[in-house]
Amino acid sequence: MAQIEKANSLGEWLDQRLKTRALMKVLLTEYWIPKKINFLWSFGMVLVTLFVVLIVTGIFLLMYYKPDAGLAFFSVNYTIMQEVAYGWVFRHMHAVAASLIFLFIYIHMFTGIYYGSFKSGREVIWITGMLLFVLFSAAGFSGYMLPWGQMSYWAATVITGLFEKIPLIGPDLVFWIRGDYIVGDATLTRFFMLHVFLFPLAIILIVAIHFFALRTPHVNNEDGEEIDFEAEAVKYIVSDKKKSKVMPFWPKFMAEDIFVMSVVFTIFFFLVFFGYSFAMDPINFLPADYTATPSHIYPEWYFLWSYEVLRGIHFSSSLGLIAFTIANAIFFLLPWLDRDKRVRPMHERPLVKIWFWSLVAVMIGLTIFGKLPADGGFAWTVHIGLLLSILFLVLTLVVLPLASYMERKKEEL
Ligand code: HEM
């Protein structure tokens, strides 16, 4: 083997052995991003950072948490919150990051829908994104169970109980998921394993595919313009940086991302220190009681819209379950439900733009009504819940295919 020259720096030493400079070029300094994007394109990296916060704080919590139905509540609410130095900071950070990550997932997802970044070669980016949504939902649900408070316990009972309605296998499936006839110690330990091991591992794998899938069709831009990335990259490197339509991921794109992240983290730490209750339900500060059902059981805010679809179809629980399944699966099919395959932003699609904002309004409405109890003074809200649920289904299953088809046909004439 040829003799390696003496390295003058650690960077050079590594490069001689691992080709790190070539790797950095491919991943960062010569990974090209369109210039015509706005701050909404930063939320992908915001999500990555918040996920890292979840992992790091989770590792510290893991040192004191006890996955045992008799000990879990006190290990969280006494040991971590009161005995361990700064244990409360790590718990607050973990819970606030988990809640905010959903806000940013929704923003990221609806940015993709608004700019049409989910079709014409971008289907794998979209589907892996949706898989991440499902995995984060599962991670959020399993994590919510771990403090073993009243809401942890009863939300787990309601959600695992949903599977009972599945024909033939329902009751056996529920027993298999819970590991017992009721939610108990066996359920807690398996959800603990899923939360700290299997879901994070799956998320890391799918994020890698999500990033890799972005490489071929490239990142979209505000106008949905087809860019010749190779030609524009050459222009950037050899002739005119200013006239090129692209910029490198590092340092140009990341500079904007870091600015957005600093705003996000200011809000994040404000919530961690002064607004923690936004990520926590007061009922969950009571230990799980198998014998006392809370009067009003509801999930975390990010599940409320789909929970309201389930509850809204109040005249038949089986139909409610079907509607709930559709609500959770329908976004996977978006690249095919939109009958116009051209990548264009909503402001260039007058008809579909109405659909987009109606969908946002209906989902916000479902979220608000999902939090209200469906009895007492609020009994009337069941009718609005039903109306909004039907609107959601009609918008996604009927209006989008129809409006996008009509728009395409009109423009073809
Ligand atoms: C929570 C985990 C996620 C992470 C870490 C993540 C990360 C990223 C990153 C870094 C980008 C490139 C820059 C950007 O456009 O922001 C991106 C693009 C994209 N993501 Fe995600 N994402 C996640 C979830 C999702 C979800 C839930 C969806 C929707 C179903 C989604 C759909 C997309 C799409 C369509 C693009 C392409 C945007 C474009 O080409 O302009 N992602 N993602």
C-alpha cells in the first residue's frame, strides 16, 4: 500500500482515511437547494432538532423512570420532579418538545400540501413523511402512558379498546395488545419498550429514507418551477453566484434554518420554564385509578381532530371507527387524490385553494370541538362534531379529486 503523506490537521488525517471532504461536499456544501423558498422550508430541520432534544432528554429521564405499574407514577412525579437535581427541567423539556413537534409536523405537512411538494416524483418523500407522522403519533401515545396518571391510564384503555370493534379478531387483538384483559403492568412494560426503543429506531430509519428520497426530485420551491439543478450548480460554482437559482445546503440554507430555530427555541424555553401546563393535563397528576373513570376522557391536543371524527359519528360506533381509520389513512393517498399532477402552489389554483383553506378550517374546528365534553351544557356540540366529521370526509374523498380534475380540464381547453 502506498505511503500516506503526513497530515497537517485532524480534518486532513480523517480525509486521508475516510474521504470526509468528498462526503461533506455530497451532504452539505454541494447539496443544492432552490433559492426561491421561504421560512416554511426551515421546519424540516426544526423537526430534526426537536427530535434530538427528545432523544437527549429521554435518555436522562430513563435513568430514573421505573416501568412498573406500582412505581411509575412516583418515579416521575416524586423522584424526577422533586428529588433529582434539575429532573423537572428534563421532564418539562421532553413534554414541551413532544407537544411542539406535532405543531411543526402539521405546519411542515401543510406547507407540502400548499406548494404541491407531494406529487410528480415526490411520492416517496410524502409517504415516508406520513409514516413519520404515524410513528410520532404512536410514540406520543405510548409516552403519554408512561407517567401512569389517571389520563395516561384511561386514554390507553379507550384507545386500545377501539380495536375491539374489528370483526372476528377484535377481542383477541385487544388482549394481545394489552397483554392482559385490562390495561395493566404488562401493557405498561410493552409500551415502555416501544416508546424508548422500537419507535425511535423506526423514526431514525424513516427519517434517513425521507432525506434520501429528497435527493432525486430535489427540494421544491415557492413557484413549483422545474430547475435544472446541474446547470444551476455549475453557474453557482464557476460563474455567477447571484444569478444561479440554487444555493448550497451549507452554509446558505442552514443560515436561514438557524434563524428560524432560534425563534422556535426562544418559544420552546419560554414554555419549558413558564408555560409547562400547556403540554400536561392536570388530571394526569393523579395516580392511575382502575376503579374511577375521569368524567371526560380526551387525548392530547394533536390527536383531537381525529378523535372528534371518531366521536362525531355518534349514532354508530362502528361507522365512527371506519371514519377514524379513513381520517388517519387518507393523507397517505394525497398524491393520487389530487388529479392535477403538476407541481404548483395553491395561489395558482383558485378552486383547490378554497379546498385547502376549508380543510385547515375544518381540522381546527374538529380540534376545538374534540376538547369539549359531549354532555351536560355541551350536549349540542355533538351535532357540530358530526357535521365537521362529514365535512372532513367529503373534502378529502370527494372535493379534492373533483376540484383538481375540473381545474385541470378547464386549463386544458
Ligand atoms: C417529523 C419528522 C420529519 C422530519 C425530521 C422531516 C424532515 C424534512 C426535511 C429536513 C426536509 C427538507 C427541507 C424542508 O422542506 O423542510 C423535508 C421535506 C419534506 N417533507 Fe418532511 N420531515 C418530517 C415529517 C414529514 C411529514 C409528516 C410530512 C408529510 C406527510 C413530510 C413531508 C415532506 C415533504 C413533502 C417534503 C419536501 C418539501 C419540498 O420538496 O419542498 N415530512 N422533511
